[in-house]
Amino acid sequence: MRSSYLTPFSKALLTGLFAGIAATFVCIIYNIIWRNETNYPLFNFINVSSLIFAVNILFVVIGVVYYWFIRYIRRGEIFFIATFIIITLLAILKVAVIHRCDEALWNLQFHHLLIAMLVIMGISAAIGIPVLFHNKGFEDKVL
């Protein structure tokens, strides 16, 4: 059902928000499993609160960026997907050299945790938003 409030901008924004909420849940579940399996002790940087706020705010912005790409760039969806794959790969390369603490094992565990979350968010942004944006069932039942 097409509502009057559902413009391409609002649809992109809400799709980004929904993809962000889904990515947040997956990141939180991964975070809990990872910490239980590895006994990773550092909780002050990546925790439930930071994931909820950071991921959701980031994905609202990504939804607006998606709208900008599809509205103002020819073949914008392809460029959006390529751009966010490149951004994800560059972020992974940057995270791989972060020195979080003096303990080598904790440093390695931090890299694994953050890289996995970047991959989750990168897939949700690069693939999840375009797929959901064009899904009629998502538009009818969720938006």
C-alpha cells in the first residue's frame, strides 16, 4: 500500500534505519558470543550502548547517502554498492593497525571483534539497503 508519506527520500531514510537496526542486533549477538567464547575483558569501547547509538545513527546517514546516490548519480546504486564495499575494506585496513592495549592477545581479539562488526555493517549497507529499498514486500509490510 503506497502511503502519501512514503517519498523516495523517506523510503531511503527508513530503509537505512531498518538496516541499521538489523545490523545492530547482529552486531550485539556477535559481540555477546565473541566475548563469551574468548573471555575478552575490555568492555569500554565496544559495548551494547555504543553499538545501539553508533550503528543506528550511522545507518540513518547511510540511508540519506543512498538517496543522494540514486537521485543525483547515473547508475547511482552500483556506485553506492561499490563505494560502501571500498569504505568497508579501507576501514578494515585501518582497524588492523590499531594498537588497543599492551597485551598482544587482547589487541588481536579487539581486531577480530571490530573487523567482524565492520563486515556486518558493510554487508548491511552495501547489499541490505539496496535490496530492501526495491523489495515491495518490505515496502508494504514494514514501511
